[in-house]
Amino acid sequence: MSKVCIVYGSSMGNTEEAANLIANKLGVDDVYNIGQTDADTINGYEKIIFGTSTWGSGDLQDEWDSFDFDSLDVKGKTIALFGMGDSSSYSDTYCNGMGILFEKFSAKGAKIVGAVSTDGYTFDESEAVKDGKFVGLALDADNESDKTEERISNWVEQIRSDFA
């Protein structure tokens, strides 16, 4: 069995809460805050779920923003992404942080799985949408917290075989 971990960046605790819920449902024990771990630790895993929130006008969460992406080796590794955003107040940059991670990891040769349909979401624009789907799981703790657990459950079932 491949080693699996979840790595997240969270400023207000919502992304951390989602990471822990995903870990619980997927049966993953290794969950790391990007601000409290290093690339060597992450590089030891074959399958990684990365999560981030989006800040300001579509920016990556602070701890991710200051992380040295060049030190990560994700080439050929299976990656899934989840993002936290505010679809009401920032509907034109909803979950852009997840889109930024997608671009960085795609450029490094990662195999990214777990795209999610935009059906059922209300937003105007997002850098996390490619070919009509989110590049990973989009969540909104501010406006749609009542949908979080169901969205996570559905997504975990979608990616389970990739992370077995």
C-alpha cells in the first residue's frame, strides 16, 4: 500500500477542519499543516491530498504562499486537491487558491485526480475551473457549510480507489 498524507494551509481553521474530515473518511492518519512541515516529509509520500483556502482577491493562503514549491517532488505522484473559498463575497475568485496549486503541481508532472462538476455551486469565476469542472473539491464554510460533509463524502468515494 502506498503512503498517503494530507497537507493543508489554513488561516481560520476551516481548511484544517475539512482536511481532518477527509482524513477520517478516507482512513488517512498523516495530516500536516504546510506551515509546520517541510518538503522532505511531504516528498516521502506517493499519494498526497493538498488543501488550501483562498484569500484577498484570489490569493493563495499565507503559509502556502511562502512555501518553497521548488523543493517538492511530485512528479508522477497521485495528487488530489481541495479548496476553501467564499462564493458570495468573492464570487469572482472562488477557490482560486486551489487553481494556483493545480498549476504548480501540474507543471511539476503530478497526476492530479478528483475533478468535481461545478453543478450545484454558485459563483462567477474561478481559476480552479478547467474544462468545466473544478480541479478538485471546492468548499465554502462561510455560505454553504451545510453542504460540506456531503460534498466531502461524495468526493472521498470518487477518489478512494486512487488513494487505496
